Amino acid sequence: MTVSIGIIGTGMIGEEHARRITQSLTDGRIVAVSDVNADQARAVVDRLGLDARVYDSGLELIQADDVDAVMVTSWGGTHEEYVLAAIQAGKYVFCEKPLATTAQGCRNIIDAEIEGGQRRVQVGFMRRYDSGYQLMKEAIDANRLGEPLMIHAAHRNPTVPERYVTPMAIHDTLIHELDTFRWLLDDDYATAQVVFPRKTRHAHSKVEDPQIVLLETIQGVRIDVEVFVNCQYGYDIQCDVIGEEGIAHLPEPQSLTFRQAGQHSNEVLQDWKKRFGDAFDVELQAFIDGVANGTVDGPSSWDGYAAAIASDACVKAQESGQIESIEMPDRPAFYA
Amino acid sequence: MTVSIGIIGTGMIGEEHARRITQSLTDGRIVAVSDVNADQARAVVDRLGLDARVYDSGLELIQADDVDAVMVTSWGGTHEEYVLAAIQAGKYVFCEKPLATTAQGCRNIIDAEIEGGQRRVQVGFMRRYDSGYQLMKEAIDANRLGEPLMIHAAHRNPTVPERYVTPMAIHDTLIHELDTFRWLLDDDYATAQVVFPRKTRHAHSKVEDPQIVLLETIQGVRIDVEVFVNCQYGYDIQCDVIGEEGIAHLPEPQSLTFRQAGQHSNEVLQDWKKRFGDAFDVELQAFIDGVANGTVDGPSSWDGYAAAIASDACVKAQESGQIESIEMPDRPAFYA
Amino acid sequence: MTVSIGIIGTGMIGEEHARRITQSLTDGRIVAVSDVNADQARAVVDRLGLDARVYDSGLELIQADDVDAVMVTSWGGTHEEYVLAAIQAGKYVFCEKPLATTAQGCRNIIDAEIEGGQRRVQVGFMRRYDSGYQLMKEAIDANRLGEPLMIHAAHRNPTVPERYVTPMAIHDTLIHELDTFRWLLDDDYATAQVVFPRKTRHAHSKVEDPQIVLLETIQGVRIDVEVFVNCQYGYDIQCDVIGEEGIAHLPEPQSLTFRQAGQHSNEVLQDWKKRFGDAFDVELQAFIDGVANGTVDGPSSWDGYAAAIASDACVKAQESGQIESIEMPDRPAFYA
Amino acid sequence: MTVSIGIIGTGMIGEEHARRITQSLTDGRIVAVSDVNADQARAVVDRLGLDARVYDSGLELIQADDVDAVMVTSWGGTHEEYVLAAIQAGKYVFCEKPLATTAQGCRNIIDAEIEGGQRRVQVGFMRRYDSGYQLMKEAIDANRLGEPLMIHAAHRNPTVPERYVTPMAIHDTLIHELDTFRWLLDDDYATAQVVFPRKTRHAHSKVEDPQIVLLETIQGVRIDVEVFVNCQYGYDIQCDVIGEEGIAHLPEPQSLTFRQAGQHSNEVLQDWKKRFGDAFDVELQAFIDGVANGTVDGPSSWDGYAAAIASDACVKAQESGQIESIEMPDRPAFYA
């Protein structure tokens, strides 16, 4: 079965996903696109040579008979509406993070999905599909490290643009770690604290950079994540899980190792799209296969909700300078 | 356009290629299979759920109207016949190494292909499609190392079965390096020598293991390749290119790094199929796309012929203990 | 000039220092020893073949005419008394950490030393003499990292004995980092916080293990130190300094790298004495040379005092769970 | 006991050894120096503040009553004469490589030493005292690798001066590997071959650079050593021992690891004196201690002779382009 997909939002990530589905993945095809800027939607259709109809609105696209599944890659503020509409139309939906811009918005989606009686939503937390994180998950689950006690992590970007402000370090950057560590540890967050080191001269005036986010899980695992979005040297994702019996370090991307000009060196990636390129492939293929099989079981609405609650606490901790508690409601059996 | 492919030979590698084309790659589908063991061919059709006809013979399959392209993954002794038949039928053909079991056999294919007036053949030298070797090629071509002077390489397998005998270290193992280094250096071989270190106790009686093959190119680059097929510890491919301005080392596959039990350690791959899994994907997709575009331009019959000539000299050097010269005819303009 | 040294306290570290001075270093000789256990002192004299007098008490040893310099390697509770006596006797004194068991004790030493009008005291913070930390100091001072913003560090031991209790993670373990980072950054501490991850099953009942200590400096550098004294896998000291322009990682001790049994591995040290063996040599030679030249300028009483103040705040933070402020008095010109 | 040492030849290496003995090592002192350039000898005495007499000739120095041991660090052509004179005077002698410039010269020394009835000579093969090579020796002797089958090695210098000509790649550079591998493997050489890759543009006209030396031992171990003395990027010593059960890789000197400017990098040493600085310390201390104990048991005259015979064969192989056999006489029981 070939899954017919409609894409709402044809910006950079939307076009990239359309390209993957069309050129690299199997069993999916793009049959519908829409964008607030219809010209851009048409341009993507042209560039990729898609046989796809351009819709005036996302809601209209969702209703189209030939659309089996919807990908929501529009501006974050619109996600909730589109995901709810897709659920109500009985369509599967892949939604880029955030699932909704508020925890309540996520809760609305959960309620609708439960009412619909079937899991319809996959949230775009692609790191779960990265081979390195998958090895880490396997090592933890196989008890190779004993009980996990701590995670030391870093999320570094070379630079960010002017529009990137302090809370985005949580909503746009840390959110990946917030989901990943819940999944790795099979645990939830209890508290959050944020401390601000001396600011780098490379950060513009509206962003505190770097930041260190300290999380405590219900099981007592302590996590520190350095978020440093103007680190200059590259895109660098670090993750060490420290357990009772040993430590595992996330694999780092390898390039040629040079011995040259007095240095033994290895290039650091600059582009996050390359770092998780394979993970995006696996993630979207999993969604397509899930739609085909009727069992979409990747990161769920519940995971999107949990990330939203944790994000809200982290932003509050940014503002208060205090240790903020994180109250996660009980997980409905629907998402067990 | 979807390329319709027939596979001749449904052993391990043939089934693996069929699986890739069906499940991982785009724009290709398997419409025909044959195998000397027809039951095995049928079993593969079943296992992969192919919509493919099982032919009694490879020659018959080649003639089938709905077969656009042929994959020859049968026993090496049959390659020449099938490739020639495919050329004569005006079909594109992907042939696993060796292109033919003799240099003369390769020459016959070249003559037929030139007479046919179009490049039809891609030989299964997948390392050219490995991202690490591609970075190495780019670094050399961009003159980042200056002129290449030496290559130190190793090709190590954990163990080999009883049927693996001394010349197979050349024909089955070294042949990948023989192609890869010609391509990396854009050069041909001038001489070959083989020396036999003390034999490992882990090798059975019919194979000298390890071996060191010493090659000299026409440009004067000196290459040493350790071939060690019972090294016990893993499948390990090493390649250092030493140039006038520095050295580049091939990336090694990364797994989790552990600190545990007094060791800082990283797992070594055991399985060659994992080492070059991505390369196989890229290689076969390139073939499919080439067929679709009418421009198959991967490793050519000429490359298969060059590898055969170099292999023959290496086997002669195994037997003689001498430095053997390698006489490579001039490259026809057709393969420029 | 050969410096004549008296050693007070001939336990493990005292004997080790006596051995270094006698067998490895130049220009120093042990002429006097004392220990609360006089038999042990005599045994060390015998084992090392020293030409040294055994004194009944440390205070008597300090007064001996032929003792140019004193090494205080006795139980921590006795340090203050011996160091004060040495200062008053006009002798140079090398004192293992802690300089005194209370900040006030350190202050008493400072007052006495200032009153004496000459720097007499070197505190045993050997990491400043480690080649790796010296490279780090040079890199920071040469501005190769830009302004330092964060330090991520770990201090891990394979196991600790029963007598090691929670506050010793500060007084015995973290104290090295407390001195090292002040020196590396040329900065002082402003606040301390300690968080306790889930406890490892390998820790006995009287010690919280691991711990994470969070420090903030006056310049705003944020430091996190994992103290994990039952990590099982080895003695492991980690230090990353993150600056505006890049990151420097402390060199790790290297052993043979093996490829064996499916692993690519490097041994982790088990013994802290090997990790800082060269640093101890350089440290003690610096003291001997300083005595010979009349300019003892290693870690000073002031540094010992600063470490004591920071330690006290960290222990308070262990108990309170709060962010504790660290009030460091102004540095007297005498220690500029 | 303090060993009184006379140094013949106060060039760079002689002065360096005098400095070590005076400033870093124990139980030795320089009491006599001589140099063909007496002014230079006097200058070294002044620079190091030695209490040493300057002799007009090395032979006179050897006869001096207060000289217990002689260090021969003069021009290679003079070594044989001085070592013979020292043996005849009943003095211990440390001789920098080469022991003599011809195998016959070494043989003369062996005959004299045997006649004298006592081992008097230590040859300056300092790598045996390097901690990395010692770990390698221990691993091999403990059978951690199984039987050694191959060694892959490289000896790289950033540049060499105009006076460095082709045979010096053997006599001055490879000679260290020639001794080291005999010692590591407890084996002798059977054959040698030298191949010349394409020449680097950075080599001047009188030196072939790089070279690859291929050695076979009596036990059948195959060794390849890349000698590349204008490699530009640094001083780099590589050694991999490949055994039946696994591979050990010589530790590489570590500096800070930087993440900066798109690179993950580690500095490569430029200066061979830093690479083997600790080894020189251990080597000379072993000689001093050996003299004090009357048992000089480091690299012997026999080892110097073996290296000379192997060197001669390698130079012959440079010239002939052939595989040259190496005939090592039986080892006298005296050197067992």
C-alpha cells in the first residue's frame, strides 16, 4: 500500500520532509500541499516534481478524500488546530514539535485522540530514531550500565539568528532532550532549575547564552544539559549516561581524521540536518509504515504533552531562578 | 519511472539486494528472479512478498520483455555469460564482483559493450559509495593531502570458513581494495608483491593467513594491504592515505563508548554487511537511477577488467614470491 | 645546596614523599622523621635506608637545627599546630591538604605567616603541577578559548572504604577541584549548591554517592563537578573548560589501545597515585627548589584558606539543599 | 654511592645528558668533559654550573682516576675508539648510537668486552625505556596478543636538514626501530627490503623520502616501517603489533583536545626530544644505577652489533632494490 500524504506548511522542514518521502523513502507519496504562502507551496511542488494538489488551506487539505495522512510542518501556533482537525477527520497525523504551544493545547489533542479511540498522532521527536540514541536505549534497557544515576548532556549550535530569544533555548532547543531523556530512562521529570553562566560575547542582546538546565526525574536521576547556541565551533550533541556499573557516551559523527599542520583533527558537523539526517529518514518511514499498518506508535500526543509540561517548568525556572516542581498527571491507559 | 529488475542468483547477496530494492530504495521493483535452485528463488519471492515471475534460467529472464535491468548475483563462474547476454539484449546489468573469473572474460564483456555503443554494466564495487571513502576521494581530489605517496590499509575478518583458500585472499577479499585504490588515486597498478607473515594458529590448513600485499602504482604510490581473515576480533577496514601535506584516516564505525570494568571501550563490528550497509543502498540506488536516466556510470566493465588483471598478478605474486609486473592495456576512449 | 627535610607523619603519603625525595628528586634529603607511631617512623627509615633521626614529636623535629624545611603529612587534625610551629621557627613548610580543618585555623596560619613577613607555606595541591592542567592553564591564559564560561568536571574513584562519609566528598575529594578551578580561572567562588542523584547500590549506608556540586564564580563561570567515589570502573578525572571561542578537554592518561575480542579498548587507571605521580614529583621538586632559593611560591596559605571556605560552603549546601553563598575576604597584598 | 661521570662530546645530546644528570636524575654527577672543540666543552661547564674538569682529549678523560663511567656522545666516527678505551680502562661506558659505524667495529667492542670478562657497555637505545613501548613489551610477553605476526610502524619527522641523505634514513632514523623490534619480539632479522614511494616535493635532492622498509624476522614476523622525514605535520611514532589474538597500538602523546573552529583536534608533537624525554631520564638513571650496582644490563654491545648488521643490510637493500638476507652470528653466552 502506498500512503497518500498531505503536507501543511512547506517551509524548510516541510519541503525537506516532502523531498525525503518522494526521493528516499518507500510507500509514501505527497498528494496534497498547502501553505499560508500558496506561491511557496506551488514552488515546492515544482522543485520536487510532485504530482500534488495545492490547497488553499490546511483544513481543506485535511478533508481531502485522497489524503490518508497529514504532516503538520507549519508555524507552531497552528499545530493544535490542524492536529485536532486531522483526528476529527479520522486521519493519521505527523506533527513537528511542538505538538501545541501550550500544555492545555496538548491536553485538548489527547482528549480528542482518546475520544476517537485510536492513536492517530506521531510527534516529530526524531532523536528516538537516531542510531546512537537507540544503542543507548538498548544498553540501558539491557541493564548494561546498571541503574542510570545521572545524565550529562550538551546541545550546542554554532550560532542562532536575532529572533532566537531566551525561552527558545527551552521550546526550540532543549525540547529534544526533554523528550529523549524521558524515553531513554522510561521516567518523568520531578523538578527543573536553570542557571545562567556568564554570557558569551557572541550572543545578541535578547538571549541569555549559554544556559544550564538541571532536571531531576521521579526515579532520582539527575540531568544537566548545557544549552549553548552560539558556541561557534559546530553543531554538537553530547550525551553521557552514568549508571551504577559504568558510563555510556553517545557516538559522535565521524569524518576523516587528518594529521596535518601540527594537528590531529576531525571535522565537527556544522549542520543539524546532517547530524540527524538518517534519523529523519527512519522517523518518517516509521510513520508511513505505521499509517499503512494502522499502528502509529512513535512519540505520542502524551509525549508531546509531557514535553510541553516540562518545557513550561523550565521556562518558569529561567524566570524565577528557583527549583521548580514539575507535576505530570497520571498517564492514561490509552498511552500505556 | 519505475525500473523493472530481474535478479539472477537468489543466494544471500541476491536476496539482500532484492530486499533493499523492495523495502529501502525507490524507483525499482523486482519483476523477475531465477536461480540454479528454483526452489530457493521461489522462497525469496515468498519471503519478500515479491510480485515477480520465477524463470527457469537466467538467459530466459534476460530476454523477458518486462525486464529493464538485470542483477547478476549468481556464482562467479556464470557472470560472464549473463553479462554478455544482457548487453546483447540491450539491457542494463549490475554484476557483483567478479565481472568475470578471468581477465579475458572481462575483455570479452568490454568488447561487447563497446560494440553495443553504450555503457550497460555496473560492477558491484560498493566501497566507492561508502561515505568514508567518498570523503577520502574528495580530500584527495581537493588536494588537501598534496600528492598521495603511500596507502597503508588492512582488510580484516573475524574468521573464514574451510572453503576459503589462499588465492581467495585476493579474489574475494583484496579485490575491493584493488578497485578502491585505483579509483581513489585515479591511477593504475605497476607491480605487485605478496609476503606471508608467520601463520596464525586460527587459520585452517589450506589458507595462508595473514598476508601482506604490496602494490606500486604507475605514479609511484606505494600501497601495503594487510589481509587477515581470521583476526578474531572483528570486521575491520583500515585505510590511511599519506600525502605530501598530511595524512587522512578513513572514519571507523562508531558505537557507544563505554567506561566500564577498567576499560574505555568501543565495540568493533563483526559483520561486513553492517559495515557497508549504507554503501549498498547508495550503490543500488545509483544503478536504478542510472537505468532510469540511461546513464549507468558507476564502476565500469573497464574497472572490473582492471581489478581482474591486478588480481591475477597478485595471485601470481603469491605463488612466485617475486615482484610481479602488472600490464594494464590502454584505456579505450569509450571508458574515459 | 641540598635542602634538609624533616617529615612529620610517615603514613602512606609521608612515606611516598620521603621515597620521592630520596630516590627520584634532586637537592633534597630526609634528615628527620616523626610519627605518632614511632615504630612506623623507624620502619620507614629502614625501608628507604634513610640517614635520618627519628623524633618523638613533630614539634621537636621542627626545632631541630639541621631541619631546613618541614613536610606535614600527618593526620589533618594536627596540621594547623605543626604549620604554625614551623612558621614560628622560621622554617619552610609543605603541608598536605587540608591546611587546617577549619577556615579559622587557616586564617591563623595566614596571620602568622604575614606577621613573619615571608611566605613559608606550600599547600599540597598537586594538580597545579600536572602537565595536563598546566596546558589548560596556558590555553586559558593565552585566551585560546576566549572568556571561560563553564567547566564540566568529574572526579571518580572505583570505590571508597567504610570510613568515607558524605562530607568527605567535599573535604577529601572535591577539595582538589576547589583549588584547581580557582587557579585555572584566576577567580573565586560566589555560590555553591549540591544535588544528590539516586544513590548507587555500590555505596555503603553512610555516604551519599554520587553527588553533583554546582559552583558559581564571581566572574559568573558556572562549574558542575560530578563526585562519584564508587563508580567501579576506575579512577577518572575529567575536566572540560567551555569558553566563548571553543572547548578544551583535559588529556586522559593513555595506555596501549587494544583491538581484541570485539572491542577497541584502552585501560582506565585504577590508582590515583599513578594518575598524578608526575605531578607529585614536580610539586615536591618545586618546594625543594623554592626552599633552596628562598622563594616558596606554590599554592599558598591563602589558597588553603580559600579552599577551606569553599569547602565549608559546599558541606553547608549538602546539608541545606540550598544555594549557599561563599564570602571570600579580600586577599591581602602579601599574597598578591 | 654517587657515580662520577665523564662526558666525551658536548654537542646537543651531550649537553642534554649532562643537564639531565645534574638537574633531574639522582646519584650521578659530571666530573669531567671533553670535546673536539674545547671552548664548547667549557661553555657547557659554565652553562650548567658543573664542577667538572675539561680534558683535552677523550682518551685522557677516560684514564682519569675520578671518572667511574664514561658517556660517549661525540661524533659517530669516534665511538669505537672511545668505547674500546673505556673497556680497556675498566670503566663503564654509555655510548650513543651507533656503537660503531661498522659491524666489524661493533664486533671489536664485543670481543674486547668478552675478554674483559664483564659487561661494561650500554648503548643509547632509549625507546626500550619509553613507558609505551614497555607496556607493549609486557603485553607481548604476557601473551595478551598471542604470537605476534606483524608490526606496522612509522617514524615521521616534520623536516630534516640538507645534510640528511638517503642512507641516514637507516643509520639515523630506522636504527631505533631496528633495535626496538628485536627487543619487543625477542627475535632477530632474516631479510630486509626497501621500497621507495613517489618522492615528496618537500625533500631536497639528496634524499629519497619517504621510504618503506620491510623486514622479516627469523620467527616469520613481517614488519613494515614507513620512514618519512619530511612529513611536515609533526614528529610521529606509530607502532601496531598484530598478533593471533588481537592488536596493540602504541600510546600517542596527548595534549589538550580542542573543539574549536569546526575542528575536534589534538596537537601533534613537533620535537622528538619531548616525545622521548621521559625515556631519556629512565635510560640514564638505569645506567647510573647499573654502574653503582656493577650490573649494567641495558641495550648491550651485542644489541649495537645486531642493529649495525641489520642497518648494513637495509642500506644494501636501498641500493639493490632486492630482498637482502641478514646473517646474524650466534649470540655468545656472555650476552645471554
